[in-house]
Amino acid sequence: MFSMHVIDRVIHERIIEKKIRLENKRPLPPSFVNRLRKELMIEYTYDSNAIEGSSLTLNETRLVIEEGITIGKKPLSEVQGAKNHPEAIEFIEKMVYGSEDISEEKILHLHEIILKGIEPDAGNYRVSGVIVTGAMFTPPRSNEVPQLTQELIDWLKKNIEEYSPIELAARFHHKFVKIHPFSEGNGRIARLLLNAILMRNGYPFLINITNKDRAKYLTSLQEADLGNLEAFVNFIARSSERILDIYLNALDEPEILTLKQASELSPYSVDYLSLLARRGRIAAFKKGNKWQMTKDELMKYVAEMEAKRNRNKY
């Protein structure tokens, strides 16, 4: 039995319901899986590198991955970073589907892949102190890194039954970046390892933290540095729900509503629906910068609220 701890109950129950719905649809059509995997890998590569400051656009990232094109006037390190990511993602997939555990050797090899052709110390722990801009902590001394990394791996193994997979992955991510094992690439490695944990627990390929959510991501990490893990765990939960929505919406082709359309079909204003979406009270997702939801999810929420009001009458 998983301990819920700080993950939001409403969001978590909704995620579990969607995860079961997706599992019931397996095996998924191979053509669908391959097509979606390709798109998600490109988006993930763009977002993960953009979070770390890469100036490559999504389309430029696509050209680098699909055509091997070097983008003029863009730093070669950024182009190489886009080239490296698909190999790193494939490494994570092989590890997960081969039922191999996260280990020090695999973390170092993952770092070697990500920083190949970019940093001379790719695949090696840092050997000096680092300053993490905006962080609310001071990373440990470099000579403590190997032991702390191994202790984190041991912690992961010991807590598989303690936390739900989402909370386990989020807590691991936070602990990893606090150790800051490498001179560069810590965030990218942390996000890949987060995926390894979630995919091992049946979540689909590939949970992505978007560059549009960069500010929320970093702010919630800062709150976690101060001891409040709730915001970060639930940020990761919403990112996990997003990938489930992508798969289910592509498979089911439900009717998608804008907030204006949802307001016209319900007792709620656009502003109130936006508030519900931001707080995770209703199943909604962003298309670009605009919130949307399926008609089924809207009707389900309306029915739940009506039932709740009727219960409160008695």
C-alpha cells in the first residue's frame, strides 16, 4: 500500500484512473506508438535543453534530430546537446525495459551520453565546488559526491513501497539536484532518471517538463529546498497527468473544449474554470498557453459537484 504523503489526493486519484484506462487499451497499435514516441522525443529534447538555456527552437531541434543539420549561428554545444538527447532517452528505455536498476555506473554513463562532445568531464563526477544560481542550498563538497550519490540510490531502493511512484520520482529528482553530482547537466540527468522511475512503474513514455512551465518548475524546486515538497511533488504529478492525457486523447479522440465552450455547457464562468484548472481541481490540460478539457471530464466534474451539493442538503 503506497503512502500518499504530500501528493494531492484528487490529482493522484485522477491520474490512477487515467493510467488504468490506458493500461486497459494495451497492446497499443505499433504505428501509433512509434509515431507518438518520435514526436514526444523531439519535444522532450527541446524542452529539457531549453530549460537549461539552449536557444534552439522546437523546429530547429527537429531538424537537428531528424536531418542531422547544424543550425547556423547557433552554438555547436547546443546542437550537440540536441543530438545527444535521443541516445540518452534510448539508454533509459533499455534500462527500464531490461528491468535494470538505477546504479552509479548507469548514472555516470547517462551523463557521458548527455555531455558527449560538450564537456571534457562527461561521465565523471565534479571535482570542485559549484554555485547553483537561484537555489536555496549549497551543494556538498565534491569529495562527498560519490558517497551521497550511492546513498541516494540506496534510498530509492528502500522507499519503493513507501511512496507512490510519482512522489518517489519527484523526491529522488529533488535529492539528486541537491547533491549536484556534476559540473554540468544535473537537471537533464535528474529529469531522465525521474522518467526511468515512472516508466518502470507503468507510466508511459515520456513524461516531459515543458519550457513554458520552467518558472513553476524552478520555483517549486526552491520551495522543496526549504522543506516544502508539496508544490514540487504536485508539479511532477501534473506533468505525469499531461502525458496520460496525450495518449488517451490521441487514442479516444474525445471532444475537446476551450474554457469558453466549457463555460457555455456548465454553470461555471471562464475565470472559475481557469482557477479550477490551475489548481488541478478539474482534469484540464494546456494547448499552447490556453487551458482545455474534454467534454466528458467537464460533465463528470459537474455531476460530482451536483451530487456533493445534494449530499450536503441532508
